[in-house]
Amino acid sequence: MNGPPPASFPAFDVSKSDRTDALTVVGLTVTYRMRGRDREVLQDVSFRVRRGEAYGLVGESGCGKSTVAMAALRYLPRNGKVKAGKILIAGQDVQKLDADALRTMRANAISMVYQDPGRALNPSLTIARQVTEAFEAAGVSRDEALQRTVEILRRVRIASPERVMDSYPHQLSGGMQQRVVIAMALASNPALLILDEPTTGLDATVEAEVLDLVAQLREELGTAVLFISHNLAVIGRMCERVGVLYAGKLVEEGATQDVFARPRHPYTVGLLRCLPGAGRSKDTERLDTIAGHLPLPGSVTQGCIYADRCRLADERCRHEAPPPYRVSAAHGDQMSRCHYHERAIELPHATAGALPQQDGALRDGERPALVLRAEKLSKTFHVSGAPLRAVDDVSIDLASGETLGLVGESGSGKTTLAKLMLGLLTPDAGSVLELDGTPLAARVTRRNDEQVKSLQIVFQNPDSALNRAHSVKRLIGRALSRLTALRGAAIDERLATLTAAVRLPERYLGSRTRQLSGGLKQRVAIARAFAGEPRVVVCDEPTSALDVSVQAAILNLLADLQRERGVSYVFISHDLHVVRYLSDRIAVLYLGRLLEIGPAAAVFGGPHHPYTEALLSSVPTLDAHDRHARIRLSGDLPSAASPPSGCVFHTRCPRKLGAICEQQDPPFLEAGSGDPAQRSAHRIRCHIPIDELRALQAASRDSAGNSSGNSPENAPESAARNE
């Protein structure tokens, strides 16, 4: 590197940390006792969160993000301890507090919201009992606690708090549960609110509501927020400053706008390149990935801890640990632990840009053969004697080598539709299912061996689908023996081919799944699904629980396997960026009804069904050119047991016309200029004429571009049409 070395980032002056800082972490080193040794999981971490500020902490699973939160709460597991450093909350040294003072601090100064609200709530207690406990812990009387519970539930935008208070957690949606947990966390008006992946399991609309809520409450109460997430777009939307953790070290820090616009550490650059953002498609480019894995906790490194995975690393990096360099950026100082931070943005790509040609590629004008066809597919459950129509008259098809993305909120019927295709549920009478033009038996138990192996599934959580007691070799080999006629050496040969196809190193064949990372487990699940050379693979949220770096590798793998083998995918996800990248066509479901279907570019480019428009507006993005004004849908998803009359979306639609929407089921309108008879046509189920939809949505985008954009009050004027 030419020129004088940049100045190193100055050490924190603890004396300057006062009550204007909600949280100050200085030189924090945490160890876990494992196999008789103390292993460092955090090393010399320093940062501060000022009053009223939102600070994001990002990095791969295992980098130490949640350990920072547990250390701040002084809630480390028994084998964990703070080896060095200080943690101050509102000026108080957490490590020096006695038991009573620590209890008081947890009750009054700091609160935490976890990833899974269902696990944070007691299933045997009503919401009223659980929220009032938060107030009673601060010394409030029972009657006053009940009154404050009503007020705090209203504050977190629960419309009928009295009804919710009488409910048990299982009777509430995921978004409602998360609002209750946030209400409990805010009961003490804490100086610091820690959010640990609070929106990972939520749909786009519910996620947007929770983020809007946190932003609004932070503004009202002046609460500081430590936001832990692997979703960089959420951090970009919510946080003024961000710190990037890698293997227990803070490798980059600065204003969020500066770090995401010009990252100065190769790890940050790699994370941002993994994202399947706007305009990116499996047909035009492969996602960049970060090679290798996080080092094991306590690994001793002489030089830079990231050197083994860095494509800029040289001998200096491997022998000389980089100090925290500081540079001036547009919104303040930016810190990076990289010798070559000035050219980190020039990091070479790990993934080749050229895409391999698909075997047997179609000639120009040639149409791919249909593999799967569903016509008038319906499914009615009977709950407490009442009919509940989970899938209602859905007709879709799937071509060879095509990916059909299914999107919609939880409860929209996506997974039920997938189970009907797989034969795990029996459809209603009159439903038609065909594979290669041949009728497909309703139940998987009545399908022949060829049909069974032709349709496979990859689940969201591989742990629930893989036997922890069996080795990887046995799991995949058993699938091969059941789905093929191979035996003995032929199975071993096929196993080697299959594991190579899913990029699973041979050294893991003897491992149990509990010894594997999340990404490796998902590769095992994909290998098992491909054991019988399937024609169609249903992917049900296969990347939602994975880090962005692992997600990019899995998406590349799925795209490569599709090109190599001509397999078709039904891809279910609430991450619309992922759906946009991998899908050829998109189907939008709401309350079991198909509201929009068409090529991915047309569905995302518009015009949209008003429901699709609301979904797209809810998705956080790092691309300023791809941001929309947030459209907030009123109310929750109606029950499929008593669906609305007319258009099923009219009770929440921001563009509702009036009585026609309430009384008449809308027809499908052709939204594209192509041949309506073609299966690739873009169709929207709405009473509003296509030209009017196009004009309204163009006006909304222009309004979003001319407004400040992040406030919920900036929603389009059309959102008030149904008030």
C-alpha cells in the first residue's frame, strides 16, 4: 500500500462514558470453558450506543453477536465469563453490580427481545398475566399493572388490547406475539433495548410493521437500540451506526450509510455481495460467496483473523494483525481492521460470472414441456365442525427447468398448496393433478415409485428432517437405496457423484448432522432430495434460517443443479429478494386464492395487484433506487373459515373501489402485452382496470421518490381510499 499508514482508531476513554451513553463496551473479551480449555469467543470488542441511537451488530452465525447481548445482561451461560473489559449501561459498570443492583438494572434499565416470541412467552399463562408481571416486577400494584398493560398494548398498536389480554400465546399470530414481547420489554421504559433477530421468522408485511413500531417507539421514548441481525437490509433501514463482527472481533464500524456505501473491510464487502438485490437473477449472474468457514472459537491466529478467507490477503496479513485503522467518511469516522482497507472495495469476486450452459438447451421459440399441472386445486379442512378452505380453486403449472415462486403472508396457503402437490394432503373433489400429462394420485401412498421419486421436498429446517443419530453417508445412502434400484458399490459411486454435485466435501460423510453447520446440513437435505433424480423439488423456505453468505452458496447450488439436471422448483419464501433472484415466474397467494401470476420480471416490475404492491413496499432494501413508500395494510389476515365476500382482499385493500369489491369476485385481467393464451402471461385478479393500476402505482413510486421515505406517514394517498 502506497503512502503513509492511516492513523489507528483511538482506544475508548472510559471516563468520557457517562449517562449520555446507553451502552458502552470497552475491550470486552469473553471466554467459554470447553473441553477443559478457556476459548475466546469475543476479543477486545469496543463500541458505544448513545441515548436514542440505534446501533446494528451484524455478522455470520457464531461470530459472537448474541454473546455480546448476553454479556451486557450479565446472563452468560455457566461456562462463560468476562475475561477482560468493561460493560457500562447508563454509566453503571455491569460487572460490579451485586445481585440486588443487577436485578434492579434488568428490571429498569435494559430489556431484550428474542428471535422467537413463541419461546419467550409462557404458553400456560394469559397475555394479561405475563405483561402485568413486567410492571409488578417494578413495584406497581396489581390494579395499576392491569391499567398500564392496556396502555402499553395500545402503544404497540394492538387494536383490541382487552381481547388480546384474555388470549393465550398460541391464539395469536407471530406478529402479534412479537408485539406483546416488545410491549413487555418496554414496560420499564428501559435506557437500552436489545433486539436479537426479532424479525427473522416473520412475513414481509409483519416484519415491516414490527420495524415501524420499533422506530416509532424509539422516537417517542428516546430508547437506545442494539439491533442484532444477519439481515443487512433491515440494519440499513433501522440503524444509524453499524458494527461488523467476525470470529469475535469487531472488524469494521461506522455510520451505516458509510459502511454500506463504501465498506472498508473485505468481510463486509463479501457480505454485501452475497445479497440477491434488485435486478439480479440466476439467469444473468451467480451470487458472490465467501469461501471457507468461521475459525473455531479460541483459534490462535498470528495475523489477521480473516486472512484464510480473504482474497486480498498476503504474507503481511498472515503474520501481522491489523490495528483498527480510522478514516474520515461522509457521516463520521469509519473504522476497519484491514491493512488494505483503501482497496477493500476492489476485492476480486469469488464466483465466476459466466453461467454454465444448460444441457439440452431449448432452441429459439421452442417451449419447454409441462412437468406438473394443477387445475382447480382446493383443500378444505374441518375445524371444530366448521369448514376452513385453505386452498381455493388454484390453477398453476410448472415447466421443465422452471422455478415457480410462491409468495404471500403466513396463512395464505403456500405450504398447503405444496403438500397437495406432494400428495401429503388429499385435495377436494374436482381437483386435478398431473405429472407429465398423466393423472397423479391424490395421496403419495397411492403413487407408483417413479411418481414418488419425481416429487421431493427440501424443508426450511434441516434439523427437523434429518435423523441426528445417523451419519451423512447413511442418510443419503438410505435415500438412494429407497428411491433407486442401486445396490452395493453402485450406491457408493452414486453417493460420491451426488455429494460432489451439492458441493459437500467427502470428509463430512462420516459426520453426524449435529456436527455440521446450518449450510452443510441444508446441502445434505438437498442431496437427499436429489437422490432419485426428481423432476420437481419443492423448496419450503430453504434459506430463511441461514446467514447471507451461506444463503448465497445454497441459491447458487440450486441454480446450478437446475441448469445441470433440468429439474423444476416450487420455491416458497417470504424473502422477496430471494424469490426474485431464483424464480422464473411468481404466484401470489392470499387466503388460499391466487391473486396474481406471471413472469418474475413482470410481477416485480408492475403493474401489481394491490396486495403484491403492499408486499413489495414492505421489503427493506439497500438499493435506494428500489425503495417504495411503505403501504400499511389495515387489520390482520382474515380467517379462512369465514373469508370476506367478493374480493377476499377488500377488507385490507388500500385501493378498494367500493361495493363492487365487497360483492363481486374479480376476474383475472391480462396485465401484459403478450399472448393471453400463453402460460407465461401476466394476470392480475382485480376490479381496477390495468391501465388505472399502472398509473396509480407509478404515482405512488414518484411520491416515494420525492418524500423522505422511511416514515410510515409517507404511505401513498391511495392507502386512505378505504378509510
